[in-house]
Amino acid sequence: MTTLFISDLHLDATAADAAEQFVAFLSGPARAAAALYVLGDLFESWIGDDDDDPWCAQICGALQALGDAGVACHVMHGNRDFLLQRGFETRSGCRLLPDPTVIELDGERLLLTHGDALCTDDTAYQQLRGVVRRRAWQRRFLALPLATRRALAGAARAGSRRHMRRAPPTIMDVNPDAVQRAMRATGVRTLIHGHTHRPGVHAFELDGAGARRIVLGAWHEQGSCLEWRAGGYALRDLERTPAP
């Protein structure tokens, strides 16, 4: 059967078209898969498992329905939704995966990661990442009132957009040496990641043998999905019909 990989949906209350397409994807093509892997940034932000916005409930309900239909759903933290915790698992029926994770499909070991940890040339972001991934920081943030967390998340998104506009494009991509170190450390020949919003398949040589890096696309303008089945794989664009 087919295994599906997606990432960087960046869903929030303002992304109605993307949310509608994702819900349709879960109730349609995803039902024929053995498993679905979401490699980070399912949400534009996640301010805690107690977020009571109705759109959060809609997305979690659609994921729960996919699991009830027999499709295993795995979700990895991204740089936007790193606060997903056990409450999300309960609400959605999904299983949270550590980043990175190695799985085996059809006899091949695959390294899965969101991809932000591989962007080592962006030192300012890596410093921030090190702070917000600390459990002590997360406990303090999650102890704040929901409205305060929502306001801080909005300010953080604005700051991220400013950083992306100012930073040289080259540092926003993965570092080749970091990619090779990660693959060498885990003994894999295939890496699948998102984060950079630059979908494609990159073939290269690693320690004298062929290797590949598969990059998943974002869902800002249309959907993007990697379909993996015995004998091959395909990176597909999923066209979106604009909402009336």
C-alpha cells in the first residue's frame, strides 16, 4: 500500500482554502493509504493543547476520522508547532514522532525530519530554536493565559517574517554538510524533509554510494504530497480549487 508524506501546511484560522483542501485530502486520497506522515508545521502556530479555537477542533476531528478509518497518522514537530503535546495526540488520534526519526519502508531505511535543524547557516534561528525547545521555556510559556499566548504567537510570526525578508536566501536552505552528517549518523541513503518550501528530489553521492534528499512542498498555494509505494515514489502537486 501507499505511504504518504506531507509537511508545511501552516494551517490557521485565516488559511481557509488550505484547511478545506487538507480536510478533503484526509477524507479522500489519504483513506487509501497505509499511513500518513506530517513532517512538521501542520499548523502556522500551536499555542498549547488547550487552544479552544473552533478551527483547531475541525482539523483535529478530521485527523481523528482518518485514524478511525484505519490509517495510521504520525505528526512531527515543526518550527511553528513545536508545542504539540499529548493533549494533541488525544484530540487528533495522531502519534507524535521525535525529530529526527528513522523508519523502514519496503526494505529501505528512511530518515525523516522537519528540516529546520539542518539549516545550520542561519545561526540566529538556530539560537532561537535552542531556547524555545527547552522544557523550562515551554513550561513557562504554557503557564501563561491563552490570550497572552495567542498575542505572543502573533508577534513571533511577524518577527519570523521580518527575519526571512532580511536573511540571504542561501542561509534559508539546508546545509549540505549537515545533511550528510545526519544521513551518515543514521546509516540511511534517503532523507525526507520539509521546512524550506523548495520541493524536489536531489541526488548526490555519500561515501561513494548514491543517496537522495526528497524535499516536501508547502501548502500555501496548493497541496503537495510524496506518495511512496513498493517499486517507486512520486512527489505530486495537489491542485486547489479556490473557495467561492
